[in-house]
Amino acid sequence: MGFIRNVFALIGLVALIAAGYGYTKINSTLAEYGLDVDRLSTLMDEMDPKAPEVYKPMIKRMLETMNTAEATVWKVPVANGLSVEDVEEAMRFVANEHNIKNVGELPLSKQVEAMTGEKQRYLNIFMFCDPLTAIKMIKHSDAYSAYLPCRIALLEDKIGKYWLYALDLDMMIWGGAPLPANLKEEAIKVRTILLDIMERGAKGEF
């Protein structure tokens, strides 16, 4: 069972689960990646100690929804009775309190309504950035540029309830080899700020 837990902690095998593979195909799949049990064990030793904690809930969400997007996002329900203006004003306030820049907003539903003349479910996407942390992340790995800026979406679901969505940053922070200590500290700080924006925004708290 320990071996299976370790295998499930790997990103590649999360996709494997979604594709419907089972335990009996694990060994052949490892071979396709040029891996065997010993090499897999070595890779696990090289990962951040928190990696299994990161991938466990992602795998759970994947199995429950069979949706990779659902598996890799945070989502927070907006308190009943709040307007979108309440939520957005609170989010802007919290971002400013933390000195993180709101570098843009994409009022997607309004834009589509203007283009089509048809009413859309509400969707506004906020883009937040800490430029100094962002440039340090890119210096560590160019691939982190795909995470920038950090986005939070305010979305009306199909039954009219509002939610806040953002990418789950835990995989970026703890999902692979350990980040340098100073970079990890800054990444965790950004994570804390984004969650604070979401949680207080969802409650309309200033």
C-alpha cells in the first residue's frame, strides 16, 4: 500500500487515474516513463516532504469529479446575500491591505453580452501580482511564468450561486523538488494573501 500511495503522488499518474488505468497497469506504465520501482523510490526521496499531502486531495477531487480543472483549483462559496459589488470591493480592499497589485480585471460575462446581446452567467476575473516575488519565481524556472499573474475568478454557477475560484498553488510550492528556502517563503506568503483575498472577499469582510 505504501508503494501505491507513492505512485499516486506523481503528477503523471494523476493523469493516468483520469484515463481509467488501474493497479494492474502501474508497472507497464512506469516502464513507459523509463522508471522502475527503485527509481520511483529515489524520485520520491527527492521531492518536497509535503508532496504526498499536496497530491492526495487533488487525486480525491479527480476521482470524485473526473475533471482535471476541478482537481487543481481552490474554490470558496460566496456568502448568501452578498452582491458581486460587495465581494469585489472586499477583494480589492484586502489586496490593497496586503500591498499586492490588482493588475487587471476581465469582465468576461459583460464582454460576451456586449458581443452577443445574450445574458450570461456573471464572470469577472481578477489578476493579482507581487512583481518582486514573480520575477524571483521566473529566475528559478521560466515555466512559472504560466502562473502569472495570480487569478481569482468570481463566477455565478448554473443555479445562481456565486463562487471564487483560483489555481491551487500548493502543487507549485510543494509538489516537486523543494524550492530554495527564501523563494519558498515568498511563495507561501503569496499563497496566504490569495487565500485571504478569497476568504474575506467571499464574506464581504474588510
